[in-house]
Amino acid sequence: MAPDVLALFGSPRRGGNTDALLEALLEPAFLRGLAVERVRVPELSVAPCRGCRFCEASGECAQRDAMAEAIPKLLSARWVALSSPVFFYGIPGQTKSFIDRCQPLWARKHRLPGGKGPAPISPPGRKGFLVAAGGSSGKNLFTGLELTARYFFDAIDVRFEGSYAVRGLEAPGDAGKTPGALEGARAAGEKLFAPEDGI
């Protein structure tokens, strides 16, 4: 059975600040009784995209690994929440490989029109959201993450609802020590998972 909410934990470090922020975001989903599935992306066996363009002709990936199980969930969950720390102003490599491997879904939308390849995408009204944490104060600290998330959600046919990003979270546990950080994530979750007609 497909989850209502697919929570993609993108940090290679368990129990860090992005984990805490995403768990806070998910609290309203649990209160609504939604089925939530947590996926620790860096722990999946996912090879990087090879850029072979096989998917542009077939809508499928030439590689066989954990993405075969992940893609149906990405296409069926009504909410997809992605969390990520900032690594060199971008998403960590393991999670970026996961996103890159969604290229077949992009190909189905933009290279295989007219019903070629596997049927594209899923229920209407789906929503995606990014949760991020960074240690520095740079003006564009979250810009790379947000751009990547936006196009990732587009590829999986999910409407990008926005992001909740917190600066100054450097050491493990800082999210819980920073006034308002977890409360802000919960408030974002209340808005994201608010009941709507048909959902």
C-alpha cells in the first residue's frame, strides 16, 4: 500500500538537525492519521546516474537497484517531503544521486509524449516540500537546495509548496536548542498537511 506521505531523510548523518526538523514537520501528518513512510536516502543502494540516455528512449533506467522500489512510491504518495543539510551549497552526494536517478520520470514527461513508455504520473494535487538546515549565514545558503528540490518535484509530478530552512544549525542537536526552529517546522507541517477537499 502506498504511503500518504513519503518522507525522504537526505542527511547522511542520523539524528542530525535536518532529521529533527523533518520529524517536527511530520507531526501534524501523524495527528491527521496520515500514513507516513520514512526513507533514509543515503542508506539506499543507489548508483549515480551514468548519463547514458537510455531512459530518454524508454522511460526506464538501465540500472537496477533500490530506485526500482522507490520510484512507485515517489509517483503515488500525495505528499513528498525532502530534508537536506547544506554541503558546499548543495545537496549531499548520496541524496543528489537519488534525485539524479529520477531522470526517467523527467523523460516520460518531456521526451516521451503521446503515451510512449510507462504511464506517467499519478493522483492530482500532490505536494512537495523541502526542509533544510545550514551552519553558515551566506546570503544564498539554501538557493542550490531549493532549485534542485524544485526540479526534482517537477520530475515526479509534485507541486513544490515551498521550503522551511534554518540557518546557524552547526552542531548536532542545535535544532532543538534554537528558539523557534522546531516550532516553525511544525507550523509549516500544519499548513502543508491541512485537510483539503479530495485529499
